[in-house]
Amino acid sequence: MNCGDRSVVQWDPTRKAIVLTGGLNHHDTLARGLVPTLSCLFYGDYTYPRSVSIITPKAARSCGRMLDHSVAQLVRKPPPQMRGGRNAQLSKIFQQRVKGVLSEHGWEALACQFPVGSSILRIGTKIDLLCECSEGLVVVEWKLGFDTYWRLADSVATLKAPYEALPNCPLSHHKLQAAFSAYLLNQTQHPWQHIPIVRIVVIRLSHDATVKPEIEDVSLDLVSSLALARLEQTIHQNRRQRLQSIAYQRRKRRRQKDGAPPAKRRKITAVITG
């Protein structure tokens, strides 16, 4: 892929969205979120007994934000001083775990929460941590929690094509997220685009960071041509539905202006919302 074909990706803090420039678009476009897109297209329904979860979903999201903040502080040089309190202690533990993983594998942190995306696919996300090793770039996706059910596959629902062979569990979802994040990195203009991606990993920490982190390698081959074709098909369907909706609104305004009764609207169901 030529560097000129890459998209310019920026994070807009005002709109809290990823803005894409390039590709087929000659203007800025707001990106769809990668995780909701993958969930709609490929993830199967996943349900697990409430009893297998150690913490509540709300507490898990809070700890996840704390982990992201801890990694962000670690990337800054020098990291800022933290105040006291339980959150500061837990954040310090998270930082120690992250430092241990980086030093063990010889990775140097380059950026965290790095926005990537594709103007052609019109999707974007943020990479949790981008590192560099002696061979090239390492894409790291951090996950927190899932202590008892990370590999617990659903016995009823399965992943959708072309991923039916993968077990329907959070680990498979996270691997797909990491693989597509690395793919989007290759579609994005960034300072390290001359360096190849040599490794993609998903690293899971326990909710209190007391257990040694689990590291799972991910193959970029998970981003198959069939999966990309489904994404492109979804884009065309949504574009056609938006045009149909705009045309309907124009006809409606015209009929109201002429005093005619409103026409019945044909039901349009969007493929992806949000």
C-alpha cells in the first residue's frame, strides 16, 4: 500500500469522535466505531451466568478507564506524580504490571490511545498501546477483568461468517478487535508507517492486577478478504439507505408545500446504527 493511499486520522475532542480524511472522500468524515461495527457484523450473541463475573460491568468499565489512564501516564516522560488514595494505589499497580510486560519483551512504548481508521471503510478506533521492538511495531490491546469467563465459549450462539470456526467467547472478540486495529494502522498516516508490524497481542489483566497478565498473540490473517467485503457491502447499503431517506424527506416537504397528504414511507432498516 502506498503512503499516499493512507487516511489522515484525527481525534476531535469537541465531538468526541474520530475524523477521517482521504480515500474516496474529499471532506472530513466521522468514523464509525470499530467495536460496534464488528459486534453487529461478526459477533454472535454472548450470554454468561451473572454468577461467573467477579465484578459488575460498571465497576469493570471504571477499572478499564483507570488502566487506560495508567498507561497514558506511563507513556509520558517523566510520568506525573500521583496523589494518594485507593485509586492511586491501584493505578500504581497497573503501571507496574505494564512496565513488567514492556521490560520482559523489550518493547518501547511509542503512543497510547492512538487514533487509526480507514476513509474507505469509514471505521476507526484507538489503539491502546503502540510499541516498538528491535524487529518492528507491536500493537497491544489491553483488557481488564473477564477473570472467570475470558475463554468461556457460548454453547448456543456462534460467530458469524467468516469466523464460524472461532469459539464465541470474549477472547475471540478481543482478537478480532486487535487484528482489525492493526489493519487500520496500516491504512493510517502516522510517523512510524515505514516500520512493519511484527506482532499483535491481547493482554488481559485481572480486575485488581494481582494475577500475572495473560498474553495472547493475534494473527493479522484474521482480517480476511471476505470480512472486508462484508464491511464494504455494509457501507454501500448504509449509503443507499441514507440517500433514500433524504429523497423521502424532500418529497415530504414538497407535498406539504403543495398541500397534498403525506405519502406512506417505506420502512428502512439500517445495517449499523450509531
